[in-house]
Amino acid sequence: MSRNSMLINYNDVLTIDEVCEVLRLGKNTVYGLIKDGTLPSMKLGKKYLITKDSLIKFLLSFS
């Protein structure tokens, strides 16, 4: 299984809920990663959005 195959069913930009699903973490934890800059995001209105590339880089930082 390739590194990116787990994200194949997701769009190029993910919502907080989708990131929580991928990482199997709660919203508070994901918001914490965003707040401290560990997981880059952009805010559009009241929503935070995370690019698939940012999420992949975050995951690869542990390997």
C-alpha cells in the first residue's frame, strides 16, 4: 500500500472532521495541532481547511 493510498478517497482540501477521521484524533487535538502550527491550515470564514499535501507532510514527519 502506498503512503498516499489512505487519502485517495478524500478531496485535495480536507475539513477538520475529515482530518479527525484520517488521524483518528478528536477535534480538540486537531485544533491544537493547527493552533501551534504543527498542521498547516487556512481559515475560510469560520472553517479551517487543510490541504492533502499538508496532511501528508505532517504524517511523513513521523517516519
